[in-house]
Amino acid sequence: MLEKFLKILLIIVILVFIYMSTFGNPFFAIKMNWGIKIPSADKIVYESDTCSKSYALCATYTVVKYNSNRKMKKLDIINWEKEKNIAIETKILKELNEVVIKQKYMINFSDEYWYYQIAHRDDQLFLVYFPKIKMLYIIEQLR
């Protein structure tokens, strides 16, 4: 009887682990939508989305903190652009007008940053990483 209970408990623990590592992962949608596996964050600083409020536009904004730059450097699928780009900054800020963001979490392009942009039809993903403060800003728009 105890052996059967332990087997059932083990199965439950495994299922919970699988669920948490996929659907419980805040970056699961990015992996599914874009094929990019974002490294697990040391801290999720801020999240905002309009996905449940509008069917015409689903926009998410996530700010995550890392303890080191190693995780971002391991993202070898991404060819980071490392030069300041006013056009990208303007485009990102324009896109963020669609999302309600507390001002203290708004992206600030005053420091050095790396960025990556990918688009498919009208959908867009922007990743902006600030190596000095080890913060990744994720802006995803699905139309």
C-alpha cells in the first residue's frame, strides 16, 4: 500500500515539475512563438501585458534581472546588435505606447545596450539587454 502511494506521489511530483518547467516558465511563449529559449532569470522585476484586454493586439513587456552576463552571452541563437540605434529606440518606445507600464520600469536607453529584433508578418519581438545593469527587457507584440 505504501509502495503504491509513493509511486503515485512520484508521478504527481514529476507532472508538477514538467508543468512548471514549461507552462510555468514566463519565457515559454517566446520559445513557442519565436524558437528562442530565454535563460531563466534570477529575478523577474516587472511584467505587463494587454493580451487579455484586446483581441486585436497582444503586447507583453517583461523586465528581468540576471546576476551575471554569462547567461546572455550563451544565447548563441541571437546575433546581438551592439551599437546604439535611434531608429530601434524610437520603434520600441512607440510600440510600448500600447502597453500600460509603470514609469519606473520603462526602458531607458541612456546606457550601453545590446538588442535583437525579429518579426513575422505583423508580430514582433524585441530583446534589449543592458550588460552594465544585467537587465533584459522583452517586448513582444502579437497582432
